[in-house]
Amino acid sequence: MSSVRVLVGTRKGAFILTSDESRASWDVSGPHFAGWEIYHIKGSPVDPNRLYASQSSGWFGQVIQRSDDGGATWETVNNEFAYDGVPGTHQWYDGTQHPWEFKRVWHLEPSLSDRDTVNAGVEDAALFRSSDGGASWQELPGLREAKGSLWSPGAGGMCLHTIVQDPNNADKMFVAISAAGAFRTDDGGTSWRPVTKGLKSNYELPDPAADVGHCVHSIAMHPSNSDVLFMQKHWDVMRTDNGGDEWYEVSGNLPTDFGFPIAVHAHEPETIYVVPIKSDSEHFPPDGKLRVYRSRSGGNEWEALTNGLPQSDCYVNILRDAMAVDQLESCGIYFGTTGGQVYASPDSGDTWSAIVRDLPPVLSVEVQTLP
């Protein structure tokens, strides 16, 4: 029988939730690294017991942790993230230029083929890679050459928060940066280009159709066609059918098209999930009702999923890395909230339950499907 391991990063530590294939009851391990912000924790697709975690503190800085036993024990690895060459400056909130400064690792994305290779998205936005299990890190500077001087921070900082790898082409990868946009490489990270045609940012940019400067919140890839991607933007849910060469809006009948995460069903490539939030100034669900919205048509036509979710007086937020799907036949959907709940649906969103409550605010949720 298969099992599921849910990796949860919070403001005050990491938690590991495990269940069998039924996903009816859960064991909770943690907090690991109690008191520390765990921006992201993710397992290797090659070796599920190899986990990487980004541990951060305003006092003590950035720490990368690695586990080889599924999170039972951890080892601190290398935490030096030095920009390649002279990083120069980027645009600041007021339009002036500001020095590039490393602050933290937002996202860790292990290789699909090598357990010792892992990518790291950092703030100030850049992409780093380790090929020795985190013992050393090197920047892929070609990304910042894609008009990096014009990038500027979003409300949460200038962070590279999303890394999407093509399962059929190791040289093809997408990243998203707040607030710079979406970028694609076809040569393993040596060179990059913006992939933002069709995105509109009418209130954020002097030129709303500029190729950099868009505040992309999250990107998810179609499981069987890597040229089809879905995006939750700072306003607008978007789709591309040609690898980012052009995007079009699929917000349809959503109550609001502002939100942070987006996810795609493991076996139904046209089934996607978002969690609408009232606005960019009021980060809570419309009408105080926590509703996941599902489209089974690749966008535009959306249905509210509410069974088991609070439908009154709920004012939590769901952050960009806090939604994930498992690979079981009856696909499970998981998300965490800033109120400390982690909700799970074992039936593709039809019914929900809180599998753990009263955690610190949840920053990230990842899921491993184990044999």
C-alpha cells in the first residue's frame, strides 16, 4: 500500500505529516527547527528520503538543512550564496537603483534525475544550483542578465519563488519572480528569456505590457504537456499553450482573480485549482468563506469547493507555495493557511478536512507519494 508524506514549512518550524493510502488519519512529527522560519521543505523525486529545507532567521541568517532519512535526522550543509561576479543594482520601490543583496532562500527544487542536484530560488532574486547535495552553491548568472536591472521587489521582497522543471527535457525550466515576471531557459540555465507576452499589469507598470516587471505569484505545469502552464498572477489567472510565448486569461467566473497558489491535478491535466483572495490589500477569502475553486476545463469555468471548509468568519490567507497535489489514483489536494491549518482532500477536492490545526502560520506545503 502506498503512503503519503506532507512536508509543511511554517513561521516557527517544520512539520512532517504521514498517512497511509486512505489518508484518513495522520501522524505529526515536529516541530523540526523550532522557532525558525522554514520557507520551504521538499523531497527528491529520485530518493524520497532525501529532503532539503530552507531555514531562515532575521537574527541568524540562512541555513540549508538536508535529511537522508525522511526527516528523522538533519544535517546542516553549506549556506554560502555568493552572486557571480559583481551583481550591480536593480530597481527599488521608488524607481531608484538598489544594490543586489542576498537575504534568504525562498524555494528549493531538487533535480528530477539526481538526488544530489538541487536548485534554489533566492531573494534578492537569483537562481543557484548545487550538484553535491548542498555542499556548495553556484549562481546561474544568465538569469539576471535577462534585464535584471529593471526588476523590482513586490510587497514581500524581490524573490525567486517558483521553479518548474520539464520532466521530459532536463534543459527546459521556468522560474517566476516577484515582481519581475516569468522566465524560461532551454539550455539548462545558461541563458534565459522573459515569457510574459499577454500579461497585463495596468496598476503596477508604466507600460502594462512590458516584458519584465510583472508580479507573478505562482506557476504550475500541465502533467502531460510541458508547453501548457497555468499562472496565478497579481490579478488574473492565466494560461499558455506554447511554453510561455503567449498567455491568455482564464479567470472566467471566479469571484476574484487575485490569489497566490495554483495547482494542477496529477491525472486530469485540464483540472486546476486556485484559492481566490479578496484583494491585494485584503488578504483573506471573499465574504469570510474559505473556498477552493476547481476548473475541469483548463480555466474559465470554475466551481467552488466548500465541503469541509469553513464558510463563515474565516480570514486566513494561503501563500504561494502552500498548495500541493499527491500522485495517488484518487488525487489528493493539500493546502496550508496563515491560521495554522493544513487541509486535505483525498478525492480531488470534493471533500475536505483539517488534518492538523493550530500550527504556526504555514509558508509552504509539499507532498510526497511513497511506495
